Amino acid sequence: MSGLVTTRAPSAHRRETQVGESLLVRVLLIGVALLFLAIFLVAPIATVFGSAFSKGVGPYWAALVADETLDAIKLTLLTAGISVPLNVVFGVAAAWLISKYDFWGKSVLITVVDLPFSVSPVISGLIFVLLFGAHGWFGPWLSEHDIKIIFAVPGIVMATTFVTFPLVARELIAVMQAQGNDEEEAALTLGASGFAILWRITLPKVRWGLIYGVILCNARAMGEFGAVSVVSGHVRGLTNTLPLQVEILYNEYNFVGAFAVASLLSALALVTLCVKKVAEWSVSNRQAKREASQRALSVPVRPATSLEGVSP
Amino acid sequence: MSFALRTRHSVLPGFGLALGFTVLYLSLIVLIPLSAAFIKTASMSWEAFWSTVTAPRVLASFQLSFGAALIAALINAFFGLIVAWVLVRYRFSGKKLIDAMVDLPFALPTAVAGIALTTVYAEHGVIGEQLAKIGVKVAFTPLGVTMALTFIGIPFVVRTVQPVLEEIDPDVEEAAAVLGATRLQTFRRVIFPAILPATLTGFALAFARALGEYGSVVFISGNMPMRTEITPLLIVTKLEQYDYAGATAIAAVMLSASFGMLLLVNLLERWTRRAEA
């Protein structure tokens, strides 16, 4: 349940064990791990860039500035531009609620926030078709008033918002829970209002969790395929997002074009991973500082159970 | 009214506003749309529902989706454990880079993963060519589906096991060694029980994710009915034929399975926390 950033924080404390595997076993295990990751992770991502540039920079660039690609980029930016801010506002509210208060039904709420993660992308699209499609609940009313949601931009935005819904919230919940309420309570006694506390204390405190949440949410919003594919109707130049454009080009055997567009999304993914590393580093740094200041204030106690002296 | 829900008084302001907004947004974006699927299913007669979800083509897709997801999750449990172990325990160059790469399947759009994996494993692809020489065909077979599902599940086991492995006190292993245990015995009797709950959680998460996966699979699977057609694709096919009832019935089965997995993951996480405490 905890977020991706905080779960990795304690690594700084690990002491090397005095007992370990033989060199052969170490090398073998590292080799197996590297081979596994090379086959499953490195080969695909290398293929994306390799295929995109397989005919040189010219065709690559031509594929990126084609009208249909530019339209897809515009729609993708628009979609992310609406659904990411919505999910950020929700994420802050939900994280504040869950990390600052105890109330009845809290664990159910945490589970419900994660629900979209366990729903197949295809089903995430389907539910909006059931609501707003021509034969859906609101279908007749919508067509009477000439409003199009399914096979149009609003449906794409809704499906994207649904799929990326938990991303900011769960990052923030984890970071906020880990950092506690001491500073907030101090600010309150000094007379700060609720919004002042949120804006001046809490958000700066959790900024890296927030930044990573936003970046990940954005990458997923721009890259969502299954849900968007169901609600978009694939109208060229109108309801095609970047991933759908990748599919169209690929199915037309325009591999350079497909991989060129894919390389944009892959670069976005790689940037997301870098931001995550920085976020982790800053969170663990902060924790280390906090613990150092706590240690400085208290008498150091060494556990008497350590076996360091008698290890073989 | 919101005060009635509180069991412990927190001095910080904003409870009512945060609760109101969270519940409203949650209902609008998640709960109401999701309930549509179940209400639509409930409007079908039992016979119609049953004959839809037990049609041979649907059953074949269930078999492929559940089977391939299970095998992919097992592969990830095994190799994920090794990757987590290596990342926590050993020092080698490039380790930080590899650690960062593990999250790639979270961030890479599924459609991109799909076309990349298909290219890698196609008959003339980098790895596909080598495999073709020994007579193994990956692209457009159930094996290809399993490979794609393995890719998207990689981060789960690694990321759930890693923190638990980091928290294991080295003293315990040293004590086992001092008492005469071999390294393998120490792993089996001391370390493995400690990381088992986290491994199972990661396994369940990877399985649940693989079950509903669409984008990375549809390119490599070839989508032949009865043979390489996954359930999410079948839902899309039914939708394209305007068979909303059929699509919804199959979706309801998948949703029930997903929610069952979610429940299981919650129980496993509770177990993990108890094991850590």
C-alpha cells in the first residue's frame, strides 16, 4: 500500500553482513538477474530507439512532424492537461484526509482509492461507454442535447482520469504518513490557518513525493492505451492520442513512424524514472538528517546484542 | 455530520472539506462509473449471462488470460526474488541504473511495450531469431502472451521484497551461521520465511495486473480466436460489434476476479505487517 518513494528509503542503514555467499554464487546470481533484466527490459527499450532511427534522422523527424502526429500530440497534451491537475487536487485532499485524521472507514477508503489499479484498462473504458455511449444510461439525453462524450475528447479525458486516479494520492499518502504532523501542529499553535499550513508547511515537506506523483501520473496519462482505445473511436486527427497513433502506424507497417512516436513516450518514461531516483534520494536524505538530529539530541545507546565481535 | 465519523480528535483543521471533496470526487470518477458495469450485468437474465460467459470462445480466452497471467507471475516471483536479493545484498557497477530500470514497466506506455516486444521476439527480431533457430516461436503464440505479461509484472515482486530484505537484521543471519547453519539452511529457515509474505503480495499484484493487461499483449499475441485471444481483447471485440451486454457480462467476471485479488492482496499486506512487527 505504501508508495514507491518511501518504501525504498531505509537502504542507507543497512550494515554489511559478516556472513555471505561464496564468490561463485554471487556472480551466478548477479548474472541471472542481469540476464533476466536484459532480456525483458533492456532489449525492448533499446529496440524502440534502434528501430526509430533505423533509417536515419530524416525519416524519424518526418514521422514526428507529420500532421497526424502533431494532432495526436496536441490531444495528448490536452488530455493530460485536464486529468493530471484534477488528480493532483484530489490526491492532496485524499492524502490530507488519510494521513492527518483517524476516522471510521479509513482502511476501506484507502482500498477504494486503489480500485482503478485493479480494473483492466479495457473495462475502465467500457464503464464510460455504458454510461455515456449511444445505448448507455445518459446516451439518449446526450444525443438529444447534441453532446458527444464517447468517441470524442470528453470520453478520453474521463477514461484517462479514471485510470490515473490513484497515482498522486498514493504517493502523497505514503510520504505524508511517514513524515508525521509535528510541524503542522506547531504552525497551528502559532495561529496559521488550515490552507496556510497546507501551502507553507505540508506541501513543501512532501514536495518530492508530489513531484514524482505528478510526473508518474502525467506519464501514465499520456501513455494510456487500453481505456482510451475503447472510448476514442479512432477518429484520425480528432480523437487519436499518441499511443493510438503508435498503434495505427504500426498496423500500417510504418515501423519507423510507429517507433518514432513511441520514442517520444519512451523518453517521457525514462525522465519519469530519473525523477523517481532524485525523489528517493531526497526523501532518504531528509530522513537521514532527521535521524541525525534526533541522535544528536539523545544519549547514544549501542545495542548489546551485536555479534560483530564474534563473527567468524 | 462529518464530526460523527471521527473517532479521534485531530487538532488540524480541514477534515470536513477534505472528506467531502474526496468522497465526492471518488464517487463521480470511480464508484458511479464502476457500478454501471454491475448494474448493467444485473439487468441480464441469468441464462443469458451464463451462456455468454461459458461460450467456447470466452472460455478459451479465460483459460489463456488466467493461465498466462499465472505463469508470468510465477516467473516474476522467482526472478524478482533474485533481482531484489542482488540489488539489496551485492555491490556491483551499474547497480543504481539497474535499480532504476526495474520500474520501467510502470512508466512505459503499454502500447510502446507491445510493439517493442513484438519486434524483439518476431522471427527476425534480436531474440526471436535466436529462439527460432532452436525451434521456439514466441510472437503470435501463447508464449508471446506470457512474455508480455512477464514484462509488465517485473516491478511488483522486486519492489515488495526489496524493503523487507533491507530490514532483515544481519545479526540474525550471523547468529544462524555461528550456530552452524549452512548458507542455504539460513536462507531456507531464516530469510525465506521473513520475505515469503512480501513475495506472495508481489506475486498477487503481478498476477492481478497481468489479468487485465491489454496494450502490451495485443501486438504480440496475434489475436487468433480460441488460440491467442485474451479476455480483455474479447471485451473490445464485443464492444466493436455493439454487443454491450456480452462485453459487460465478461467484464463482470473479470472485475470479480480483480476484486478477489485485491482482497487477497490486502490480507497478504496485513500478514506482511504482522510478520514485520
